[in-house]
Amino acid sequence: MVFKLHHRRRARRIALLVLAGASAARSAAAQRPAEVQLAARVAGERFEVRTSTGWRPIWIKGVNLGVALPGRFPAEFPTDSALYAGWLDTLASMNANAVRLYTILPPSFYRALRAWNTAHPDRTLWLVHGVWTELPPDDDFDDPAWRDEFRAEMRRVADLIHGAAVLPERRGHASGRYDADVSRWTLAYIIGREWEPYAAKAYDARHPGRQAFRGRFLETDGAPALERWMAEQSDHLLAYEFDRHHAIRPIAFTNWPTLDPLVHPTEAGGEEERAWRRKSGRPEGARQLEYENDAVSLDAGLVRPTAANPAGWFASYHVYPYYPDFMLNDPGYGRAQSSEGPSSWFGYLTDLRRHHAGMPLLVAEYGVPSSRGVAHLQPQGWHHGGHDERSMAQIDARLTRELHEAGAAGGIVFAWLDEWFKRNWLVLDFEIPAEHTPRWHNVMDAEQNYGVMGVYAGDPATQPVLGGKPGNWRAGTRLAPNLTVSSDASWLYLALAVDSTFTWATHGIEIGIDTWQPAVGQHRLPRSGAESARGFEFLVDLPGPDSGTVRVLPEYNRYAAPAARGEDDLGRFLRRPIVTADRRDGRFDPLFVYTNRSRFGRDGTFFPAQGVDRGVLRHGTGSASTLSDWYFDAKARMIQVRLPWDLLNVTDPSSRTIVLDTAATGEIGTATADAFHFTAVVYRRDAPARPAVTESAPWRWTGWTEPVWHARLKPVHAALKAAWGAIP
């Protein structure tokens, strides 16, 4: 494993303070303070923090701290205080003033945070701590066992931030002696998670009408059931910390646009959608509960602090620019402009801010990922993926400035690390087995690529880089005199040598890839007309210097082919890919996928589906763009291609698993890959001469259980440093 940790020397110095700090913390935690500890508070629409000179306003500039390293799930926490110390030092260097946790981390993190803040009193990193839970059984938030465990987790969090907890080992949870008191730097709690709309709708339906709640620190005169329930749970945490540790701090519940209290005319509910489909003669399709994005609300504005609560209450949302679709389709948002230009996201934030006037609005998640894959399209180009790292940096910096301009109380960017265990709706059905997802980095999965700290497959000293050292490309397995293949946990690398007569003015290249049983597949390549006894499942088509695609055997395509203009994706999204065809017609289909589902607005307006061709290949060097796919190194006379495993229907390269589906229903079928074969064809476009065909030897790669990886800061680190530095 290669891991470059920035500011390593400073991190070591910070780590040396941990043991001394822990001893002091144990002593401090042993006594309940006589005076109420109030480290932070709400003041109108902003936060204030206590300093040695009194209260001062703070605009929160934070980073969500995911900590799952490659090969690990989120509950497999790093335990090294020096690692956390280095991360905190790097965060502070980008002008961040806050870090958010979703769940309890090991004691070493809190020791590192205490050490950092003790050593840097003028550069405090404030902690925003979460209390995580999953959905309750049967969407019943009153389920006694589930609710009791949620509250028990609240009490653990309250105890551990005061350095007064010993947590036994529990599967999927951090444990140990929590002896570092970080309560004086804990700014706020954000409890819960993004609740699915169908769960909120079901709970409210069980308890119709509006209900009052009178707690010690929070109350509501009358609210739907889930708002009342969230106020009650928040009050429980505040009361416990007050009684046990004589401390109180601002609190909120997690929310997101699908449960916002606004009305969105372009977002029909399920029954409305089906009614418009019947009226227009369009297919109704199956009911999709997850797309009820304006069916129910969860309104923090219905809850207020009592007179006994000096810390206050705020609204917390996860807001991304590309979803839900009402943010993209609403014509009012489409006309919105910030000082930097058109921005439907800014329009939405302005509406959200207006609704929550008088209380702080914290956007606790935002950002875009630097993935090759695109999962949702957005009008200004701020898509869910499909950004190279420079574009990601520019977009995240602009989103930060627009947050400030919209009047938010701060923003916490998502996220610190690229975490390989994450899964996105567009590809998760083809990341099989799911328990192996952390072993490989799917660059087509947007969720795995949000990090400020990029985490990459391979060893940078030997990894092939487009336009980089030719020797690294030649160091792979030579399958033919002019064809070399290698791989890592993200990519399959192809290096094809061409002679001095090759020019793009007269030549093109096709590479057929056989991934399963040479007897089946496509036996004819479309441009060159070359035929092979092997059947190919995929084609790399490079007809010129600025164009290229990967295409697939039609029967082996995972997604539906695009329909005509005005397209409706209902019944045309996922399909079951098979490899039984024996074709000789030269047909390969685009790797097209629908990213934005078709839908109706409440007034009957139809919004067509949108999608992308995942197989379009970008020419360029790795230094020019992190999304470059292939490059012609004229000096080395070498065609260099890197292909994501996911594009080749490899569901887990670590166990050499590929799609092999024969069933009509149930889970997608898989098989263990035997050998890949490659047929490279260099053909002339201006003459019918027989093309030069290279048939490769079989290629088998070696699986792994522990991935080789390295890390480095992405450009977004510098971009956010500048953006945050310009905000007082």
C-alpha cells in the first residue's frame, strides 16, 4: 500500500500531544461542571461560538469525514491517532473550521481532535457530531426496541464527547475508552439520517393530524407526526447531556430536499404520475416509492427552542445541485441567477432559506464527484459525476460561494475521502458480490469519487498513465509482439504498438475483446470487416485522433437502448445481459444509459428521460484530464487505452467475477472469468487492403483480497481553501 499523507511532520507533532491530552481529559471528565457549558449557540440566522474574548459569529466551513480506506467497510475504522492528526492538519490547511461525523469513531480520533485544538487555539476545528440509525422496522418510528437503541446511541455520543465513555465491542461499531474531552469544541448535533419519503409518509399516516410536543428544551405547537417525533428525540439528547454533563449545544435533524416543506409543481406524486400516464396513453410502469419526492415534508421550522434552551435549534439539509428533478425542471429555478450566473441550485437554496427565515440553515452535504460515470444530469452541467478533478474543484468552489450568497449559515462539503465501499443506484446491481465492493474502485460509480483526498488504485511508481512513461505500459503481460495488457483495482490497460506508417489521416483501430467463451459473441468487426473465430463481447473503436467508443454485443448490454425523441424510459431501463448470441453482422451497441427518468409535473407537463453514452472515450493525457481514456503517444508509437472494469461487465475484478445471466428473474447472474482475448486491427480507411490483425494469447489476471492503492489531494483542496479564505 502506498499512501502519501500530507503535512506528515506536523501530524506527528500533533500526535505527541494525544497522550498528555488524554490524561487531562480523564480528570476533567470526572467532575460535572458547576456552570452550564455553552460552547456554541444560535443567534438569529447564524451560529456563534464562545471564545476567550466573548461570542463571535462563525460561518461553518466544514468537511464530512468518511474514514473507510480501500478494502474496508465504514465500520472497519482506522485506529491510528497519527493518521487522524494528519487529516485534521490537512483540513485546517484548507481553511476549514469544522468537521462532521455521521457516527462514533474510535477513541483515537477524539484524542487527535483534542490535541489539534489544544495546540491551535486560534484555528479551532469545530465538531458537528451525528447520531446514526437505519430505518425502523415497518417504517414504525415508535418501535420500542429500535427507538431505545437510537436513544442509547445518543447517550453514547453525549458521554464520549465529554471523555466519559467506555464502549464495549459491538459488531459494526467503534469501541474503547473515550477519555478525550472534546465537548468545548463540539458545535452541534445533527441526528438521524435522510429518511425515505415513503417511510415518513407511512408514519404520518399512522398518526394523522397535527400534534403538540412540550419538552424541556424543544417544543412544537402542532406538527405532523414525524416532526413531533424528531423534536422529541432531539429533546431527549439535549436533556441527557444537560443532566449528565451540565452542557447544551445547538441541535438539528438530518433532512434533504425530498422531504423539504416547499411545494414543487413539476414533481407529481405516484398517483398523479399514473393518472397522467393513463390520460396520455403512456405506460404506467411499476410503482417506484423512492421517487415520491414531493409527497410529504419534514419541517424544522415547526420546532422551536424553549425558554430553557440557550443553545437553540437550526435546520440542516443535504443539498446537491443535480437531484431531485424538481430542482432541474422548475422554470423558476431555471431562471434563477447568482452573482456568478444561472444557477437552479441557487434558486432552490433561496427558496429554502426564505422558508426557514429567522433560523440558521446549514447545508450539511453538498458537492459533485470526480467520477467517470454520470448518474444524473443537471442543466448547468453540475452533474452527478462525469467531472474531471479540475472541473470538480471549480464547481465545488462556486457552490460554496453561492451557499454564502444565498444566506446559508454554512456548508459542509461531501466528503473527505473517496470511499470505495459506496454504491450508486445506477451501477449497484452490477457490483457483485456486494461484500467485495471495497476491494476495487469503480470509477463509473459516482458515490465512490467525492473525496477532497483522492484514493486511487495501483502504485504510482509503476502504474500506466496516459501520456506517461512508456515503460510502465510495456511492463504488463505481452500477449502479442505489439500488444501488452495490465490491470489494477480500477482499470484494464491496453498498449498497442503501431509502426511508422500509421497515421490518423489514413488509419483507424479496432480492438475486439472476448470476455467469455470464444465460440459465442460477435465474430465480425464493423469498420475493418475483419473476421475472427473468436466471438467478441466488446469493441474498442478508435476511428480517428479525437474520437473513440466502447460498444457492446447487443444481447450483453446491461441497459436499454435509447428511444426516439421525447423518450419515455418506463420499462426501458435495466435489462438482463446474456452471452449466448453468435453474430456475424458486425453490430455492437452503444453503452447508453438513462440517468434522468421520465416524469410528469402536476399540471401534466411531460419531462422526457435523459441519458448518456457511457462508452464514449476521451482522447488526452492523464495530466490534461483525469477523465482521459486513451492517448496516442506519437513518439513511442503507442496507442494507450484504459478501460474501467465496469464498462466490461466485470462485477468484481478482485475475484475475477463477470456478468453471466441466464435467468429471467431474480438476481443478476455471474460467473468467474476464465481468460480474456484481444484482437487488434489496424486498418486503412482509404484502401480495401487486408487489415493488419493481431490475435492475442489468453490473458488471465490475478485476483486479490487487499487492494494496492495510493492517495493524494485533489485540486478541490486548493479551490476550497481559496473560496473559504474569502468568506469571513
